[in-house]
Amino acid sequence: MKYPFKTRPYKHQLEGMRFAFRQFNRGLGVALLFEPRTGKTKCSIDIVSALHLKRGTRKLLIVAPNRVLGTWAREFHTHCPLVYEVIVWDAKERRRGAIRQPDGHTDLQVIITNYETFGTPGKRLESGRRSRSTGRFKNRKYITDWIGNDEAVIICDESHKLKNPSGKASNMVVGMRRFFSHQIILTGTPVTKARRSADIYMQWRLINPNRFLRWGATYEDFRLHTGVWTERNGFPQWLRAREDGLEDLQRGIHADGLVIRRADCFDLPHALPDRIIDVPLTTSARHYDEMAEQFITELENGDIAEASIPLVVTLRLAQITSGHVGIVEPHPTNPDKQISRSVSVGTEKIRTLEELLVEETLEKEEPTIIVARWKHDLDAIQKLCTRLKIPVFSIRGGMTRSATDDALRRFARCDGQAAAMVVQPQAGGVGLDMRVAGHTIWYSLTSSYVDYTQMRDRNALHPNAVQHTFLLSPGTVDMLLYETLLNDGNVAKRILTRPEILRRSKARH
């Protein structure tokens, strides 16, 4: 099939197109399981464009996380060779009512919306029930009326958002499968851990609900086929994987999905080895040691044992290595309330970051991404950049989609000049394109493996090799987090079995 690509596809993207059409010819959907930054978006745009040329398909629905709706619109401008129309179907646009049909000159009409569109409950009635003429039910009717009797494609970006079998959005999106002639799911992380193998269940119900039917008809059957579980305190607890079940799962995934790893893409730029800069604790060392010793003592005495406690203590210790600690105080006017605030206990990391920004960002006149976990860190870094007269942009929790898009556009214009994008990984780790920067500085680490891996790949398409620099306090929880993230391990389990690893190593400070 000859196809006039607007931008040159990589070899693995051509393979993705061929694989997709083989699936479509069998009446099945397709899973593009590409690792982050290997071109899932471009590949899917090429597939849909080819569907129009081959079969006349004119309607496309994209369901994606809210923060990447603008990214999809920009990617169509970059990669789609057709006469297309993009409608970002956000809350404001949905209030306009029914979706209008495509104009006669339009090859492809694209509706881009978020998962919340199909999770919003209807208005509560006097009876206490929810209205089925408002909320997600109304949005579904708009979509089905728009499709009518035409062929249409649905693309679910970051399809692991569908993993919850009891989720309202998951069930509604999967339930709309029959209205679409072609289904595509995109994700680089369909399953994050062996115990989460059943996350595939809802994703596969969208593209091929019969693939795993022989295991049983329910999510529970699926879960029990891939893992050994027990009941503890009324909740299911994972014990170990079923090797034969995982082999069955792997075969099924490869039957309907194309798995592409970045290491297999020899024509893409590769990252340099991680660079670790030791930031020894000085003024904050006393606070770190006191908290670590208190926790180790309580754990060894059996005073605390819950798995959630190590995660909280890990968070507090990591805050100290970043230079601040959270405290809770009585409210000055209301004794029944408390207020929390951050207190600075050290400046080791911010001083190290200042040296890096001066020596590398300013002198080399190159944009830089700085990743930080907490609001205190984000504010301190932005203040530092302002003092150094470095243009600074930020993506953090609580920002609107339009504000995020504006920050990305302004940062993208800084190619070849000093600039900084300060990112909270929970907010900016999925689907956003920051390829203008060839250097990422990790100021404070997240404990989420998914957030970490997604954030690492935001600038993976930089034309040159990408450098990741980690500011880590040696012998502290920083090193524990870094090593655990590299191996996708369990932080809480390591702390519960060896609490002494939280203690600062005497050999390294």
C-alpha cells in the first residue's frame, strides 16, 4: 500500500502499520505497546490516515489523559498529510451540545477527549439515583449520534488508565467498542509488575474480548490464572505469579499487540549513562539521623509493622535530603485545627543545582529539565532560576491543561538558549513532549516506578544523546530510591526486612 507520509516513519513504525492492518483484516483491534518516546502517536496517526485512503474512514475518537490533549492536536499538525479537523472535546466544548458532522472537504474529523468524559456521574435525582440523561451517559450518546452508521476509529492513549474493572470510565469506554469499526490502544506500560498482570484484562476487552476467554469469563478468573492469591483481613493479597499463566498471557499479548522497546530501535538517539552527583548532608544531617534512628528503633521493637509506614518515613527522609521538613502546628486562632508548613533545614542540593545551572545551562546556552517531587522544591528551583535570569517554566499539580500547553509551547521556543522546565513527575510524566532539552536534572526522586520511567522519556527524542543527572545524598534514602527504581523493586519491603538501610552509611560521609 503506497502512502504519502508527511514525516518519515521509522522502521518500527512501518512495522506497526503493517501489523495493525493485519489485525483489522481479521476484524480485531490492535495494541501498540511501544516504550515511551518511540513514536506511538505518529504510528497511530499514520494508521488512521491510511485507513482513510484505503477505506474512506473519516471519524476518529481519541481518549487520552487530560494533560496530553494539546499534544495530540500538535502531533496531527506535524504528522497528518490529510485535510483534517481537530476538536478538543473538553468540558467547555461539551456544553455546546451535539458534535457536528464533518464538512464535505474534510478528510478526517478528530475528536480528542479525556477519560473523565466517560467517568463523570449524572446529576443526582430526588430519588437519590443518578440521571442517565446527563454526565457520562449524555456524552456517550453524543459520541454514538456523531458516529451514526459510519465507520469510526477509537484510540485509547495510555490505555493502562482502563485497568480498573470496576471503574465507571473503564466500563463505558470498553462498552462503546461495538460502535467503532477499528480499535487501537497505546501504552508503554500495560503492566507495571507481575502482581498487576490482570491490568491487561480491561484493555484487551476493547481490542479483542475473546483472546483470553478460555481462561474464564470474568476478571476474577483472569486474576487467578496469572497469580496465586490469598485473603488477608478481607482483601486479596498477591503471593506469587503463576508461571504458566504468565506464559499464556505473553503469547496472547503478542498475538494482538506489537511490543517495541527503545533498545530495539537502532535509528533513535540513545541516552548517555546516568550521571550521579553526590550531595553530602551537612546542616540537615542531624535531622535525617534523628528521624532514621527513631524509625529503625520502633520497627525493630515491633512498635510499627504496617507496610504503609515505611513509605511515609521514606517520604519524610527524602524531604530532608532535599532541604526541608514538613511540620504540623496548632492553628493560631482555632485550637481544633492544625496547619502544616515546610521548614528549611539545609541548602546542600539547591547550591549544587545552582552550580550545575551556571556551568551547563547558562554557559552552554541549552534548555534543561529539572524534576522535583515537592512543592517546596519546585518553588525553590523557580526562585533560583529567576535569580540567575534563566527563563523558567513549570508543570505541576493543579495546573489547567491550557496552562500546561502554554508552558510547553514557550519552552519549545527556547531551542539553543538557556531555559529551565521545572516538572513535578506526577503531573508531567505522561505524554508530554520536551525534546528541546537534552539534559534532565533529577532534584528529588519519585517513589512511583511508572512516574519515573515516563518522566525519563519526556526528552528521549532530542536529536542528540540525552544526559540524566541525579543529585543524590550518599548513604541515604536517596540511594535506596534510585536503586529500587532502577530494578522496579518494592521500597517498603526492603525497609521492613532491612531497616538499617535507612541509616546513613558511615563509609560514605
